[in-house]
Amino acid sequence: MLIGIKISWEEFIMVKKTVKKYVYFFGNGKADGKGEMKDLLGGKGAGLAEMTNLKIPVPAGFTITTEACNEYFKAGKKYSPGMWEQVVENLRKVEKAMGMKLGDPVNPLLVSVRSGAKFSMPGMMDTVLNLGLNDTTITALIKKTGNERFVYDAFRRLITMFGSIVMGVDRQKFERALEEMKEKRGFRLDTELTADDLKILVEEFKRIYKKNTGEDFPTEPLEQLKKAINAVFGSWFGDRAVKYRKLNEIPDNLGTACNIQSMVFGNLGDNSGTGVGFTRDPSTGEKRFFAECLINAQGEDVVAGIRTPLRIEELRKRLPKAYAELDSIYKKLEKHYKDMLDIEFTVQEGKLYMLQTRVGKRTAASALRIAIDMVKEKLIDKKTAILRIDPQQLDQLLHPMIDPKAEIKVIAKGLPASPGAAVGKVVFTAEDAENAAERGEKVILVRAETSPEDIGGMDAAQGILTARGGMTSHAAVVARGMGKCCVAGCSAINISEVQKYFTVNDLVVKEWDYITLNGTTGEVMLGQAPLVTAELTGDFGTFMKWVDEYRKLGVRANSDSAHDSEVARRFGAEGIGLCRTEHMFFAPERISAVREMILADDAEGRRKALVKLLPMQKGDFMEIFKVMKGLPVTIRLLDPPLHEFLPHTEEDIRSLSASMEVPVEKLKARNRALEEFNPMLGHRGCRLGITYPEIYEMQVRAIIEAACELSKQKVKIIPEIMIPLVGHVNELKMMRELTVKTADEVQKAYNTKITYTVGTMIELPRAAITADEIAPQADFYSFGTNDLTQTAFGLSRDDAGRFLPYYVEKGILENDPFISLDLNGIGLLMQIGVEKGRKVKKNLKMGICGEHGGDPKSVEFCHKIGLNYVSCSPYRIPIARLAAAQATLKEKAKKDLSKSTV
């Protein structure tokens, strides 16, 4: 009879018939669940079920579903009817499978309680090990194992985890007591403490627990279990988990599963151990077993970075039989899952047990290499490879590296945990890193080892440096997932978090001093090393060729210079979707001519100033056209209000007055005349062209002159002239007439014929809903989603930053609409614009040129509504190309599924 359980068999059968299944058993080679049930069982639970069904040695256990977690919160932190009874039923199955009982005074079973969401969230939620220990069961366990030291070590770990995780006691209080004991004994390592030392420590831990909770440490195993399950459920909404989900765009409504599993012990002596591994190198993608282990330790010691682990070769030397089985199992798992996996294992007295398998976090370079290699190995096809890479992850490949020509001062070397390079000021707490980042300062977070609570600071920092931990520690795994540079296990640095400095031998590096990290080599350098753009590997080129085989949506660049255009072409841009002409006006040698034009009293005065700007604009366009020869270049005529080109501070006004020999009062008067209550909706865009047509005339002349001159040099030019901020068809009609008239004059003068088009930006709601009226005057549409979002939401993006983060935090908006398209609102306006425009002109070319063009979700939507292209900043082009290919493949998969179900 199980201790503490009071339920009749008749009651149990009645409950079982009337409630849904909340608990799934795994053990003895059979599991209720399967690997594809991640939504319900979470990644960890699904992996345990799948490994069990594959006859891999897994300690018996059961998984409480994500549904149970969600219902627990909906019911005000109460279990759903029947859930606890199912826990009890499955606990009996585990006891039978393991031949032990929870709380038994002769043969006690110990269990772990671990979280496990659908998407991997390493270290963000809670785990409690060694549940079931109390003063009675430790006696039985000592008698059974003959290892008093092991049992008391397990008990002090339970009190620490239960106290800190379940009851909220500051973990450092337990850690300080442990450090004081080691110091008192003259020991450096935990493993040097004797059984008697640990007995004393257990009693001290109990005193700490009672002092901070007001109650004794619970001795009833089922009470321990229930409280631990509650803590794991509760950790789903813990600060670090919420922050991690926000950073990785994981929905809050998924919930976490809870895995209860029989304990196996790696700390039973030198014939036991524990480890974490990846079936391929998560940093480079190399096909080799990338793993670390500790002998005579529990798994938390490796993952948390409490001890710097050993290379996996040590396991092969010390426990060859267990290593041989592990080698066979990891290969079997990778072949089964057809992906690189993250695994956890424990060896208990020579016997190997697998505790986890899940798809492993990896860098972008690693992801590319693994995808390409697995296609070559015929494990997966090209389509699978394309769908497997997260488009946002490609951004990592463009991370800077240290200039190989630079002279650098290496002060220490650790493990190259996550590649890339980072320069920043040293900070020692996550909070300081977040605060500095908000001020625009670049920092390096330096920690003894990171913990899940550091997630915000890790995200804010340029890079992470830890004194302890290995290649599979929390810092390494999370940094690789984020694409952050990380150097881990740098034992040469000694950190004083209180006084905020670290030392390397006699060198002292203080808070706010600059250091540089090389996450590819593990080097730590003093000062600011110069960085250069990373070179893209052959893997990148191969992969992007595959991407373009399936992509239907074109990808262009937002570019205002020849340099940016060159970068764009290198990344595969198929033209320029937005060239902002006003950016060319701010150069020092040009701004004076612009200001002269603004200050002119009449059209003649403005034309006189614009004559000075014409050759400059023409020169810019010629340089861009040369780079983009043979590809379309969409040039937006002047958009911002004129007041943006004038100074506003007293000092700047007086300086301009002196340099232009214009009275201060005239400048102030012009400022006042141009001042607007809401410039976003004011005298800008085509409204400027209508009231000051000479501005647009000059720009069109510069475009067509540049095209004519290059055409004579046999350079193919495809100019597209775009009129901004059109809200009414008559605005576009007037500006089109001006454009055509000017272009005809130039072509006649050059005796050259240029093929060009005139279109408009759809960036006002009225333009979208009257797109059928505007279409006859337009050769193309380009959705300016930045302004369309502003005007449809009634937001100023310059001011909305004050409250939009709050809206996202509170769930009013799912995402910042300036980062990812609001599909239900802005998306609907775009869809209306597409449908109405093409009702009039069937083949009307349409694109998007807001920054949303580089957001994968927005790109997928653009594909769905039938746009011809997206345009984004040059460094987002690979991301957009991949997102476009994935959109095509997802659409096809959906159609194929629909056909198969008919």
C-alpha cells in the first residue's frame, strides 16, 4: 500500500471513467505517448516517450500534460478533477517498474520533477531532484547502497532545490553555508566533503529552511511531490521564463508539461557519472559527438556550470562499456529524429540511463552545415533543410569578427562557447547590463556562471564571459540560441562581484573597462579590438541557391547609396525597392543648397538653389544605377517635411546665420512658418511636390538624366519613380503628369529613349481602400507599411515607444506593429489594396518597402496576398529570401494536406 494515499478502488474507477487523460506513463520499453506529441507532452516528455518506445534505457516515469498546466492556472492554481488521482495511479506504475516505492522505509524510490515546454527553454523553468528523501528513507538508502556520503549529498541537494525553487528561499543562503564548510575543512571541491561533513550541512540546511519559511522541511513524500509539481507549473509564469518567451516569440498560452521520473544517480562513486551532449558540434556543425561529463556528480552540476566538466573522452577512459552504449544510442537517436540532438545521460554504477533528448540549439553556421551535410547523407531532402533553418538565425552569419590585421592583447582564454566577436564595457550583473543597454551603451556581461535569472542581461549584452561552466553550460546553450558571442569556463579570471572587478594574475579589470571577446577562439582581450564583417562560407552560398529554387517572392533592398547597393547585391538583392532621396540631402556639402532652397522667397529662388542640387542628385543616381545595372531601382521622391532640414536650437540657428549670411530672425521666421502640430500628417510627400513642383521636377530630371547618360554607355537602367503619401487619385494624376512632362523633356534633349515607370506608395488607409481609383494612374504600388501602420493605428512611431512595450507586455498587442505586421488590421488594408488594384489592372506590380519586408512573419503574409516582392535593409535580404522560400513550401504542404484529406 502506498504511504499517504487514501482513495478506494471504486472511487478510482469512477474518476478514471469521467475525466480526460492528464498523465502519460513511460517505462519498461512502453510509453503512452509518442515523439510527435510535443504540444501535449512538451519537448522533454515527448522525447522520453519516444526513447522508451525505441527500447532505449530510460528510468520509468510519467508526464503531466500542458493541458493540465493551463487548466491549473485557469482554475486559480487548482488541479483539474481527476488529475491528482492519475498522478497517483501512474506513480504506482513507476513503483512497479522500478521495484521500489516512494517513501518506503526499506526500499525507497526517489523521483525528479522537471518542467518541459513544447519549445526548448533551457534553464528557464524549474527542476527538483531527489524527492522522497526524509529522515526515514535516508536510513533505508544508506543500508541499501552502503554509501552514506552519497545519501547525505543527495539530501542536501534536495533541501537546496526544494527550499529555493518551491519555497522561494534565496539559494545563496545554502551556497554560502556550503562554501563556509569547504573553507573550514580546507577543501576546494564539493566532492572532497566527507559523509560527516554533509550530515552537519544537512542539519544546517534544515535550519536555514525553517528560519526562512517558518516551517520544518516536509517529510511526507507526497507532500513534497505535490508542492514540486505546483512549483514547476508556477515556473511557466516565472520572470525568467516570461522574458525568454518574449525574446523568442513563444506564446504564453502553451503551458509547460511536468515530468516525474525515477532518480538515477551519477554521484554514487567513481563508477558513476553524468553528462550532456550534442550529436554534432552545435557551434560549427562538425559531425562529431560533442559532449561533456562529470564523474561522481549529478546532472545539475554540468548544466548549471557549477563545476567545469570533462571532455567526453574521459568517460570512454574510465567507463568504456557505458561509453560504447552511449555512442551507439546517440547515433541511433540522430538517425531516428534526422536532426542534431541535445541529450542528457547518467551512469549509475556502470549502467547507462538516458534522461533527455530534444532537438539541439545551434548557431546559424552550425545549422547551415548540419542541414547541408544531412542532405548529402540522404537523411533529409532540400525542402526539409530549408524549413529547418530559422530565418532570423541567418542574422548571426553577418555578425562581425575581429580584424585579423589588428594588434590585440589577449589576457585570458576560455572555451569558445558561442562564435562571433563582441566589444563592450564590463558589467557584473544582469540588471546593470539591461540598464546600460537602455542607455545605448554596449556591455559584456561577466559572471562566475550564468543562471536562468540572467536571461535579460544576456540578451542586452553584446557578449557573455563566465569563469566556470563548459560548452554545454547554461551560458553556452542560451548564448548560442541567441546568437550571442560567449566565452565560458575562463578559469583564469577571478571575479569579485561585490567590488565589481575581475583579475587575471596581477591585471585588474574594473567595471566599465572595455574588453573584447572572441567566441570562435575563446580569447579574452583587453580594450576595444576593431571588428570587421564576417566572411560568408560556401555553406551559405549552397543553402541560398536551394532557397532560390523554391522562392516565388522577389527580394529587393532599401538602399540610398552605392555602398549599400553593393552590399545588397552581395546578399542577393534583385533590385532596389526603396531609395530615399532625402537621405542624400543631409551631406554637409548639400545641406546648404537645400536650406537655400527652403529659405527662398519664391519659385525662382528655389529653382536657383535646386540647380546646385541637380548634379549632386544625378551623381548619386548614376552610382546606384551602375551597381544595380539590369535591375529595377525604385526612387522615392522627397517625402519628409522641409522643417527637418533646418536647425532648431539657438546655437545651430546662429551658426547657420553666420555661414549663410542670413539674418537670425529670417531663419526663426521660416522655422515658425514651417512649424506643424503634427508633421507626420502635415506638409510632406506628394503635398510638397504639388505646392513646390520645382522640387520634384529637379529630382525627376536628375533620375532621367542619369539614366540617359548611362544608357549611352550601354548600361541597362530600369528606373521606377515613386510618388509618396498619395491619398487621392488626383494627387497622383498631377504628379504623374509632372513626371512624364519632365522625363520627355530630358529624353528629347539627350535624344535617348528610357523605359521608366511611375507608381506610388500605399501608406495611407484611404489609398488602400481606393486602390481601384488610383490604379489607372499607377504602374506599380509599393506598400509603405511604416506610415501605413502609423496612420491606421493613429500612432506616431517616434512617440509610441513610450507605451507600446507596455501594450505588448500586457497582451493588448501580440507584437510591436512596427516590427511585425499587424495582420488583422494593416494586413487587411494591404489585402484590400491588392484586390482592388488588380481588379483594375490584373498584372499591377506590387511590393512592400517598410522595414516589415525583413520580418519573416510579414514576408510570409506578403507571399500569401500575392505581392511581387518585398524590400528590406541589405543585411536582412538573406532572411527575407529564406522566409519567402519557406512561405512557398508551407503553402504547398498545406495544399497537399488538403488534397489528401478530401
